[in-house]
Amino acid sequence: MSLLERLNNDMKQAMKNKEKDRLTTIRMIKASLQNEAIKFGKQELSEDEELTVLSREVKQRKDSLQEFEKAGREDLVEKTQTELKHVEVYMPQQLSEEEVTAIVKEAIAETGAASKADMGRVMAVLMPKVKGKADGSLVNKLVQQHLS
């Protein structure tokens, strides 16, 4: 089942169950996917492109969450946490820090990187392997640790 079909089914279920927050979040995800398809001039996005959109949605909500917490806006913190929970349902299973560390070590060995100057090469090899499965800031931090 494609992501769009799954979203449509979940949207119908949310309507039946009168889950307003979930319905709103699903509609936002669908709109983002449709906007991306229009941007690329396609009818449907590939799985990789869908994953990119979902990752962007998760990142936006995490960034917003931090800002709302700094500002002490508990009402918006709760709303954003709920949205984030609903979006993460559609993301692939996240890798643990140990799994990401193993992939980082493998990428460093593959590229022969020795210093932080080689970080770009390592990230170029690494990011396609962990796309959507690990937080970019965690990957960045681990690469820096292993290259220093």
C-alpha cells in the first residue's frame, strides 16, 4: 500500500472516529506531498521523495517544539507534540545510536576519511544509507566524534 493510500485510509478512519487532531495532521501531510508532486511536475512521488517530505515535516515540528518550549508556550508544545506523534507513524523504523555508529564507522572506512576535512565525503556516502531512519544532527555529531 502506498503512502498516499495509507493516508487516505487513515483520514477516513480519523473522520469516522472524530479525531480532529489526527485528521488535521494527515491533511497537512497530504498537502505537503501534493505540493512536492506539483513542484516536480509529477502525478505521484517516488518512495524516496515521499520519505524526504515526511522527514522535512518531522524536522519542522521538532524545531517548532524547541522554540515553543523556549518561549514557554505550553499550549503550542502539546499541539506540536501531538502532530509529531501522528507524523512519525508514517516514518520508517528509526535506527538506534549504536546502529548509526556502526554505519558511520563503515562509511569512514569506505571513504578512507582521516580528518574533519573529509566530513563532506563521509556524509555523502552516509546520508543515503540512513535517510529517514536517523536524525541528521545525530549522524553529524557521530561523524564529527569519529573523525576527531
